[in-house]
Amino acid sequence: KVKNADQPEFIQAVTEVLDSLRVVVESDQKYQQVSLLERIVEPERIIQFRVPWVDDEGKVQVNRGFRVQFNSAIGPYKGGLRFHPTVNQGIIKFLGFEQIFKNALTTLPIGGGKGGSDFDPKGKSDNEVMAFCQSFMTELSRHIGADTDVPAGDIGVGGREIGFLFGQYKRIRDVHEGVLTGKGLTYGGSLARTEATGYGLVYFVEEWLRVNGDSFEGKKVVISGAGNVAIYAAQKAQQLGATVLTVSDSTGWVYDPEGIDVAAVQDIKEVKRGRISDYVNYRPNAEYHEGRGVWAIPCDIALPCATQNELHLEDAQQLIANGCKAVGEGANMPTTLDATAALQEAGVAFFPGKAANAGGVATSALEMSQNSQRLSWTFEEVDAKLKGIMVSIFHQCDDAAREYGLEGNYVAGANIAGFKKVADAMIAQGVC
Ligand code: NDP
């Protein structure tokens, strides 16, 4: 009987990591002892809870809340909260598992965790979102703390939700501490956190371009998603001289041959909380199409920034046929395993999310440091640290791959470099 057979995304994430680790484990006895691999795939703790709240009609709604505290070997659990109707225990476990290695790659002392709920903030009033967040935090507050577990945002959890969650935590625990990251700037947030995941993704790809004597200047970039990661990846790529041709949401996608107007996307998504179909009202020369389709647009660089398993084998084949040189994952596990293999076999540089999108959590850890010091750094300071971290992650992945004769395999490099750090800490701490 296969354990966790009803959690396909978790199995997918574990399969990818364990495949990469074979070469490490087989060549070093110490990783074959003390059931290290069996322990690393098992969360330290899973919390699941009822989230009852009252909607604007006075009706009681019930959602399901989760927090998976996966691995605390190198620091307090750290990882986002996702509010989306597709959330279940398997999705949160896959995200928490990925988070362990991602956090290790940042070089900062943070363990791996993830949480969320099947609550859908779309179409809810601010009052309903607040009622939900307060109920969610009423239970979650028992399990988290600035030195224990520090959640952040993810799909469906942005500044508004973090504010409501933080307010309720403070009310229950009576302590103003860095228990959440992605906070507003007036109550402990860090400058550049909003931009960090998207900017970090572009800094990572920029470093690969740089070592190959190239840059973003003049590159055609296709991006999926129109949320936090997609918006700031598009902004930074354009600042570096690229033309971003597409964005998308779960309903459809936009092709703007003149380059995506990031301010328009921000207005639609961040201010009006609308649909990407509205984009053509800002830019009449752009095209809007229902469904999915961004990967068919010819590009030099593709950045999937929406959600898991959104880039399939046929999309990979299309990208290859169109001459795409690199795929950088802004989202977590957006590329299916067969699509990843096809891209790698075709010689497309492939940068996995656990390395390429680590800028968000790295900057969250910088927010924790600022909160502990009761200081706030300037945008330029945080952005410069972020860039340094992304450059370091690129080289950790590159070096680890080379060490095992897998040059250019950044999936293997990321898994190996992240694993070694966590595994060595686990071994040092004994069987626990
Ligand atoms: P947002 O909620 O801000 O945006 C998500 C975007 O993806 C929206 O455009 C959304 O469209 C689209 N999307 C969501 N679900 C689906 C789906 N099932 N099918 C098609 N499109 C979908 O989230 P983020 O930008 O924060 O997160 C995007 C990805 O990046 C996730 O995989 C997340 O785990 C990952 N990530 C985020 C980090 C962060 O700092 N925010 C850090 C590291 C990784 P719609 O509005 O229609 O739902």
C-alpha cells in the first residue's frame, strides 16, 4: 500500500526530491542512517481545525483550516498561508515539504511549514474576509509564535488578510511580535517584501544570463498569473529591458505585443480586485482570450507564476518549438514532472521554484530580523540583500549540480544543496 496515495501533489514533490537525492545518499553513508529519509518526508506535526464564521447574511459558514509544521531542524517553521477552494491536506503538505529545502537555500535560519484553508476570498466582502481571518487565527494562535512558527501570505492571502490575522493574534496573545510576515509598513512590515518573490525570480534568472554573458535587455518574456508574484516579476523584467508579453488569471489570459502595462494590472488586481479580462479596457491593442494559452506565445524566457501543475508536457513542447531558452518557476511546482523532463532534455535551462522563488521567504526572514531588532531597513538595503541572496542561491544550485557531475541540472542542484543543510542539522540533533 502506497502511503499518502490520496495526496498526488505531495507524492509528486517527494518523488522529484528523492530522485535527485539518490546520487547523494548512495555516495555518503551518513545519509543512509537513522532513517533520515523516512523522517524528512514525515511532517513533525499537522494541525487541522474547524473555522466557523458568520457571513453578511448572518449565515454560519464552516471552512477547514490547516497548518503543517514540517521541519524545524534549522529554525522556526516558516511558510505561507493559502486561502483557495482547492486547499486540502495534500496540497499543504506538498508546499510545506518544498518549503524545507527552499528555506535552507536562503542561507537564513528558518524551518519549513505551510498552512491555509479551503476558504475562497474571491467575491467576499471585507467584513466577511475579516470574520473568517479572525476565526482562523483564534485557533492558529495556539500553535504559532515569533520563535516557533511564523506564517506569511500565499495565494489568496495578501496585505489585507495578514492585517486581519495579525490584529486577532495580538488581541488573543497580547503581544506585538513578528509572528507573521508580509505585514503592513505601519506595524512591522518590511519594505520590498511585496516585490520580493517576483523581483527575486528575475534576479535569479539574471544571474544565469550574466554568467552566460547575456542580460534581460531585449528579451521576450511570457508570464502566467496576475497576482503578487507575476506582477513584480513583470515589473523587474521590464525594468531590466525585457518585454513582458502575457499575464493570466484562472479565467483567461492577455497578450500585449507592446509589453504588459504593469500599472494597469496592479490597478485591476490590487486595487479593484477584478478580473484580467478588464485589461483590454486599459490597453485596447491587447488581446484577451478565455482559458489557458500563454505558453503558445513565442518567447526567450517563460516564468510560470500562477499555481501548481499549470505548465504541461504539450506546453513544454510548444515552448521548445518556439526557441525558449529558460523557464524560471515563480509559482510552487507549476511544471509537471514530464514537462520538466522534456525541457531539460531539450537543453532549456530550468530553474525550480524552491530556488527561483525563494526571494519571498528570504525577505520574510529579513522582516523577522528587523522585527527582532525593532528596526526597519530602507528599500534599497532590503532589495540589495535580496539580490545577494538570489545570486547565492543560483550558485549553490549550480555548484551542487557540478559536484555530482550534473552540470546545468538546477533541479538536482537545488534539492541536493537544500537537503544537505537540513540533513546535517537533523543528524547533529539526534533522532527527534
Ligand atoms: P496571488 O493570489 O496573488 O495570485 C495568484 C495568481 O494565480 C492569480 O492570478 C490567480 O488567478 C492565479 N491562479 C490561482 N490559482 C489558479 C488556478 N488554479 N488556475 C489558474 N490560475 C490560478 O498568489 P501569489 O502570486 O502570491 O502566488 C502565486 C504562486 O507563487 C503560488 O504557487 C505560490 O505558492 C507561489 N509563491 C508565492 C510567494 C509569495 O511571496 N507570494 C512566495 C513563493 C511562492 P485568480 O485571481 O483568477 O485566482
